[in-house]
Amino acid sequence: MKVVKWIFIALVTAVSLFPFYVMIMMSTYYSENIFKGLPLSPSDYLTENLMTVFKTDFIRVYANSLTVSFAAGILGVLTSTLIGYAVAKFNFKLKSFLNYFIIITMMVPAQVGLIGYIIEMRHMGFGNTLMPVILIWSAWSFGAFFMVQYIRDTVPTEILECARIDGASEPRILFGIAMPLIKPGIATLSTLVFLWSWNNYLLPLVTINNAKSFTLPVFISTLGIVHRTDYGARMAALAMATLPVLIIFLLGSRTFIKGITAGAVKG
Amino acid sequence: MNTETVSKSSASSRVAPSRWSGVRVWPYLFALPFILSYMTFHLYPTLYSFWLSMHDWNGIGAKTYIGLRNYVTLLTKDPLFFKSLYNTFIIMLMSVPLMILLGMVLAYLIFHLAKGRVFFQTVNFLPYITTPVAIGFIFSFMFDWQTGIVNALLIKTGLMTEGYYWLQDPLMAQGIIALMIIWRNLGYFMAIYLAGMTAIPQDIYEAAKVDGSTGLHTFTRITLPMLKNITVFLIVTSIIGGLQLFDEPKLLYGGWSASTSGGPDNAALTVIWKFVNDSFVTGTRFGYGSALAYTLFVIIVLFSLLSYRISAGKGDKA
């Protein structure tokens, strides 16, 4: 029984890792040599492949993706934290309405308003910029939902009351007292926006028409279709595109997984 | 907006001590950025899309009001819509039960490991954070007819004498997409189940042990029922997400060569892929596309309610 258990775990783990392994191995091959055998051991063409990739617009596209992910992270986490703090720690007329509002909006799939959003972005003059893929995160229902729960659970109301009696202003209370307490939640949420905006494919595909504003997923999916299909170079590009999320994930994998699973286990 | 909240606060400050007056204004101010952004970038486009869905519009010229005709065309004269819906459901049927089963088994095994729990959890979670583009490329490479690793392995081990054209077989195409989904999400399912298992109080197990319950009996009588809510959550969210499937099939077929659209015999065409095709690729039928999106929205609402009813109503067997 124990052997079966270990074989199962080892097998699933190997299957999880295999495509990554193939990706990294392939990026060290000269494209035409990949198909002569199984690319299971490293070859010596990595630097050339990297050169090929960097000769394209890769660096600018990479910068675009980083800009989008950081801007989306700051914007999404800020608005989520503000409304989360309001709903979790204040008693006001619209409290329960806002709570339901957040939950209901979380259920509406993004594609329903996609065409309207694209037209709106064109009218606002953002058609060929990175704005459409950033602004969509400015009202991130999941983030708001997460923050309501998180602030409710981690910030004791008494501390806020004390500060209020001492005459601290409300923004001071939020940024000086509540913020330090919810840092882990903010970290989790930032990681999530980073990951999801980094990997997002559909939205940049349909909103960005200008090759100058491409993000990584769109760029790589169109890379090298015109010229010779350079699989090795493409795999190298993919490996580099996967790297940032991999690093961020490995740095905080425990809190990250906790954050992602929190909603499910509670509900 | 601003003056309104301020006056509201001064009215209520008669009741509360004056230094509390800030408490009345600030929650509205804090909620405001989110609400305004939602109105501007989500609610307005959604309503605008609904308005568009009643019009015939190619994105440039004049919009002609045609009432519900887009919806009628979609539901009566567009067999490809039903085909795409059917494909989406087949792919979900192939992937969701397996993800639930494998995710639960994997979580159960890893949960009971003496050591290496964090390691296996982290490693198996990696596919979930990978760019879908990478997944699409890697899978289309692995299953390629001439150059794919899968064929090469099968031939080398003697299981097959010549390569199989995996990606040109309609059923296989759907199977491979299901496989991509399973591969990507298994770690996520496992992590959710692991979190759920950690949340089960340990004294229940001890009580069961005292009563003589062991192994499989404990699993089916305690662990499974305690994980019911999580299973319901996973099924409902996979159906909501599954109906919006786009990245995997599109990148499996649109990645290497842009020539094929929809896979062999359109077997890989999902609803959102058709939506993208109709609205942006083969034409710019924005009205029709909006109608398609709204129809899908209604289907998503119906099926998430239905699946919630069914999976939550199964009682303790689930």
C-alpha cells in the first residue's frame, strides 16, 4: 500500500514537472536538432537562442508586461483594501448592500461586457495603449471580497476605537494602524493580481491592436510565425516569461496558496 | 456626491459626539474609488453590451436596432453555437470529475505524509501559475504528429509502430484540451482539498479511532462528508470557469500555426472562442457577439444554480 501511494505521488509530481523540464531543455537546442531525438538532456545552443529572442521586441514587451502587472497590482490592491476596510470596520447605511454588491459582481463573467469595454476604451483614446489591461483591475471584486474577510478577521476594532478617541484622523488610522496589520493579506493579493494579469491572454489579445503595446502572452503566441519557426528560441522566450511568476510564487508559496484557498474553505 | 455625504454626516453628528462625525463620511469615501471604477469599467460596458446586442453593428458604421433578432439568429440559425456549447460541455465532462477525484486522492495522500508535505504541495501547484501560452505550446509540441514527444515515446517503447495524428482527431483534440486543464488545475484542486482537510478538527478522527473506525471507513464517513462544501464550491466554480474556456484550446491550435481555427471539425471550438472569432477575427459583428456573450451569461447562471442544487442536494453521499 505504501509503495502504491509513493508511486502515485511521484508519478503525479513527475507529470507536473515534465513540461517545465521539456521547456527548459528545448530552449538549449538548435531548433532543427530538437526533432532528431528526444530533447531530454541539455544541448549547447542556449546563448544563441537567447540572442535570437533579444533581437526581437522582447525587452520592450517584457517591460510592458511588468508595467501592466505592477500598475494593476497597485491599483487593484488599493481600491480593494479601501472598500474592504470600509465594509469590514465601519457601520454605515450601505454596509450590507456593498457586501452583497461585491459578492454578486464577483459572479458576473468578464466576457459579458467585453465588447462594450473595448468600445469604451477606444472612445477614451486608450485603444492602442496598455490602459485597457490595467484599468480592468481598478474594480476587482475578488480582491474586495478577500479584503473584507481578511480585515474583518485580522484588525481588532478596539485598536481603531482607541486611535479615534486619541483624535487620529481616519486616513491616519487606516494607513498608520490598520495597514501594518494587514500586510500579509496585501502581499497575497498583490501576488494574485500580478499572476493573473501577467498570464492574461484574452483581454490583451482583443483590446491591444498595436504591436508596440503587446504583452508577453500575446507577443509570444505570434512570435516567429512569419519567419522560420524557431522552436528553441520560442521555448527560451517562454521560459523567461514564466520566470517572474515562478520566483514570486516560490518566495511566498505558503501564504500564496493560503490566500488562494481561503475563500473556498470558508464558504 | 461629495457634498451629499458631507451633509449627511453633519446631520448625524447631532446624535454622535462631534469628533465621531468623520466616521460617517469616511466609509463612503473609502468605498468610492471601487464603486466609481466598477460603474465606469464594468457596469457601463456590461449595460452597453446589452444595448449593442439588440443592434446590428460592425463597429464602424451606423447601428441599426433589430430587437431580439441577434438572439433568434444565434439560437435558431447558428448550428456552430450549439456545437461550441456541446464541445465546451464535453471538455468539462472529461476534466472536472477527474480533477475532483485526483485532487482529492492526491491531497489525502500528501496530507498523511510524514514529511515533504510543503515540497509536494509547492511542486504540484506550479502548473497552475504557468502562463497558458506556455501550456498551449508545450502541449501542441508534445502531441505533434511528426515531432511530438508523446509519439516518440510510444514508438520507442514499442507500444506503437507509427505516430498518431493526435491533434487532427476531434475526440482526441477534446481529450488533450481536457488533459491540459487537468494538468493545469490539479495542483489548485489539491491545495483547496488540503486546506479543507487541515480545517477538519483532529478530535473527530480520534473519536472515530476509539470507536474502531479505520482507513477507508474513516475516509468515506468523516473526511468525504466534511469536504462536501469544498467539493460543491469546486464543481460550481469549475462549471462557471469551464464555460468560459478559451486560452487552452485557442493556444493549442492557434499557437504554432494560425491557419487552423477551431481544431479538426471545429471540435476544439469553445463558446468564448466562437465569441472572439465572430466579434474580432472573422468579422466585427459586435451586436451579434454581445448577444452571444449574454446568452452564455444566462447559461452560466442557470448551470451554476443547477450544479449547486444537484451537488449540494446529494446529501452525505457526495
